[in-house]
Amino acid sequence: MADQTNQEPIIICEGVNKWYGEFHALRDVSIRVRRGEVVVICGPSGSGKSTFIRTINRLEEHQQGTIIVDGIEMTNDIRNIDAIRRETGMVFQQFNLFPHLTVMQNITLAPIWVRKKTRKESDAKAKELLERVGIVEQAQKFPGQLSGGQQQRVAIARALAMEPRIMLFDEPTSALDPEMVKEVLDVMKELARGGITMLCVTHEMGFAREVADRIVFMDHGQIVEEGNPEQIFSAPQHERTKLFLSQIL
Amino acid sequence: MTTDSARARPTKPTVVLWDWLRQNLFNTWYNAIISVVIAFLLYQLLSNLLGWLLTTQGWIAVLTNIRLLFVGRYPPDQVWRVEVVVALIALLTGLSGGVWKGIVRNLATGFGLILFVLSLIAFTFPNDGFNPMIAAPIFLLGSSALLALGIWGGSRIAERLRIPLIISWVLLYPIGILIIRGGVGLPVVETNLWGGLLLTLILSSSGIILSFPLGVLLALGRRSDLPIVKGFCIAYIELIRGIPLVTVLFMAQLMLPLFLPDQVRIDSVVRAMVAVTLFSAAYLAENVRGGLQSLPRGQAEAARALGLNSVQTTLLITLPQALRAIIPVLVGQFISLFKDTSLVVIVGLIDLLGIARTIYSQAEWKDFTGGVWRETLFVVAVIYWIFSFTMSRTSKKIEEKMSVGYR
């Protein structure tokens, strides 16, 4: 898991800054993520962690600094943005499944329209993914007929259908009832062990301890501290990190 | 006891009529008085209305002018062309009902029943003294038979018919207009001869069919990032919404010719179509925009994150959901557009309502006691109501069907 060989980074962020009007949301955020690395981003609410993860696929625009994803630099060129989005899957707090499409159609939509795959190919792939997240029997239902946990697993399958190299998770379990958190985390753990690059904003410290290669702690729009889980959990350096961990654990 | 069992099995009320009356209408002395007064008024109203409906001789005016009511001054020897279009619509409706079942078949059945009943009425008034449409009973019966045949045939070869049917529906409008207007081999019937229900239906269907895409484009334009497109759409929508339809109709009739070269002459029906379409599109745009804005932002974000471009996101994700959300509003707007077409009377076109006025002011009814305007307007109102009610019921059914699995 904790692969220490020095590989080329798949995500490079250098001095990323973002403002919402006067509010300085991201301050000089720099991070390098290796291929296959699982990075958990945590921090108090309003610390900019969601904003940061959303700049990586340009759901939020950054105003300063460079972001390079899989060798493609994030510019205002729509072709670059689309290329990066094809390489990154995203899972949202509110699932954001398309309510007018069935589970199957939700998953096959992007492969058919973006990757130009045939319906047959995408259907087979979708079946396989639904089996992997354990809800193949719900394929013909609409999202509104599923529980929150099932919806989030469909959302993960939908993102995976594009065969992304990077998965971004934006608080994937925060909108779930407690008894459904585990089923989603289990899927994510399986993914993490499968070797995909993952950036995950979450408050699930058990998950972080188990699968993260690195934990990044953010506060007030900047990275305060980072390190492997043992370091962060047993010997946090920064006062803010100590306080946050004492409140959450 | 009785109420208890009624509550337990609400589908089978065991309450007798007298009990129900006493509990609901005569439970206090003032309720009893109100009930009696209302019952008396209702009795007066209904008995007078029924008495008038059954005894009045004024229906003869409507029957004599039935062709005028339906097609206006369209030449009688050419009316078969309108009949061909109606028969075509009947066939297509029947086939669609057979192929798609459900709501479409209900619509087809309703249409077929109306045709059938009209044919029966037409048969009881053969060409004696009155002057109904040429061969009208046979045409009506034939159309309803064609429709029934369509339902039967459509359900048998549903799979192969889907795409040809959709194409036929798309082609129906231009082909229908071509047959009615003529030109290619057929003698031209100038639009100033179109009138009655024919004109009302052509104006409103054109308005609905043409204003829909225009309205959607305006709504998307208003949400665009391009300042010129956005500015134009806002200016257009706000300008049109700020003036009454009558003004737009007058502008189209009087001002449009000023902007066009002298050689280009657009006839007044087309001008009215343009006016109704432009007017309706502005309102439609605002409704569509409302639907788009009611969607959570996450929908577009999820689509973009998957790599769909902005056109795909709009066509596959946001627009379908927005349109679905505003079906009731859209149908409401189409109903009012349908009825608003009666305003074209003031620019000299004689639609269904205009023809009614023509009919009851005919010289032959001058000595008729009380005139015939009540009967004529009653029939016109019934015709308007049938169309509007059908639209509103259909929208309700579509809504019900779409909410299945949505929640």
C-alpha cells in the first residue's frame, strides 16, 4: 500500500489560490499526488477542502497557481478541461444521480456520449460495475427508488464507468444515514486497494487510518500539516490538527 | 355503527342517503336553510338550461351553417382536402394509439368516439333542406373506422412502426398545410378563405409547434455566458412580455409590410401565425427558464464532471428534467394560446369565434324570436371546451405517468 518508490506525480498543484470576492478560499495550496496514492483530506468545515478538490476538475476555477493533472495543464482552454474531466471521476456528497434516467442509463450515459462506446459494450461494463458495488439487481430502477447508500454506490459505479485514473470523493458519506455509511466505505476501501489514485475529502477517520497513504489537514484555505496516518494520528505537530483530532476522534 | 363500517371499508359506503343528507346538509338549522336555498337555485338553473337546450329551435342556425363553422369560407368543392387531412390525422392517431398504448391510446379512442358520434349526428340530418358538408357522414364514419383500424394494426406491428410514425408526425404539419393551401397540382385556396375551426386549429397548432423550439432557445440564450446572445434574449422576452397580444397582432399586420421589400407579400394568416408564435415564445422562454433554475446545481456539475460538454449536458440532463418539471405550466400556456387565437378577429381573420358572430348576424335569423346567438355561442364554447379539456386531462395523465419511479 504505502509505496515509497519515487514515481512521477499524477496530480501537481503549485501555489493554488482562489478568492470568492473578498474571501480568500485557497491560499498557496501545493501538493503532489503519486500514481496509485490514496490521499485523505480532512479539516474543519469551511477550511477549503471541498473547494480544493473541486478545482482539480474545474468545477471551481482557481485564480493563481498551476494545476497539472496526468500531464495536462488546467487552463481556460475547454479542450484541456474536458480532457482532465475524462480522466477524473467524481463522487459528490449529494450523489447527484440523474433522476430521469434509470440506474443503468446513469452509468452508461457518459461512456456512450463521451467515450463513444457502443450501447452493448457500456451495458456489459455497467453490469460488471454494479456487481462490483453489489447492487446489480437494481439496474432497471430509478435513483429515487433506492436508499441513500445504494444511490452513492451507483454514483461510484457511474464515475468508474469512464475508467478514470483518478477518483475524487467530496464527502461521500456525509449525507448518509449512519447505517449506510459502511456499505459505501467498503466499496471505497476495495477501490483504494485496487490501485486507483484517490483524493478523498472525508471525516471518516477509521477509513483514513485503514487505507490512506497520506493524510492532508487543511484549515483556513491552506494545508497545515500532512503525513502518513500514524504520524498524523499519534503525533500531530500542529496545534490546529491536535484540536481537530481531539474533537473528531 | 354505520359510520364505523364505512370508515373500515371506504370503497363500499353503507351509509344510506338519508343519513348522509342529515349529517352533511341538515346538521344545523342554518345549514338546512342554506341547503334548501342552494337546492332551489340549482333546480331553477338546471331546469331552465335543460328546457332551453331541448326546446329551442335555434340549433337550426348552427346546423345550416355547420360547414361555415368548421372551415369558414373554404370553397365547398375543395373541402375534401380538409377531410383528407383530418382522415390522415385520424389514421396516424390510431396507429400511434396502437403502438404506444396508455395515454396515446386514450387520446385516440376519445378522438375516434367524437368522430363516430359526429357521423351519427350527421347521418340523422341528411341533405334535406340543410346543407352539411359534402358527404360529411361518410367521411366522419370512414375516419373513425380508419382510426380504429389504426389502433388494431398499430398494436400488431408496433416494433416496426415506431420510427416511420414519428417521421410521419413530423411531416404531417407541412404536408397538411400544403394539402389545405394547395399549389402543387391542386388549385390554390388563398388563406383569406380559411376560417372557423380550421383557422383556429391551424393558428394554435402553428403557435404551439413553432413557439416551443423558439421558446426553449430563448430560455437557453437568456442563461448563456455570451453577453450579446444573453442581452438579445432578455430584450426580446421583456419587450414581448410588456405588450398585449393585440398589439403584437396589429404590429404584424401593419408594421411587418414596412420592413419587407414591396415584392414580398405575406398574407395575413401567416402574419397572425408569426405574431402568435413570437408572442407565445417569450412566455414559454420564461417558463422553461423557471424549470431550468429549479434544478439543483449538482445535476449540471455531475454531468460536467463526467466529461459531457455543455451542449450534451443541456440536451441530456438539464433540459429534459426542466421540461418534465414544467409540463403543467406548458400545457396551461398552450390552452391559453389556443383560446387567445380568438383575438385574430380584430385583424380581420374569421376564426371559430368570428364565424359564430357571422352566423348569428345572418339576415335569415333576423325574425327568429330571441335571435340565435345563444345557440351559436354555446356550440362554439363546447368546441373550445372539448379541446382545452382534452389538453388539460392529457397533461395530468402525463404527469401521473412520469411521477411513477421518479420519487
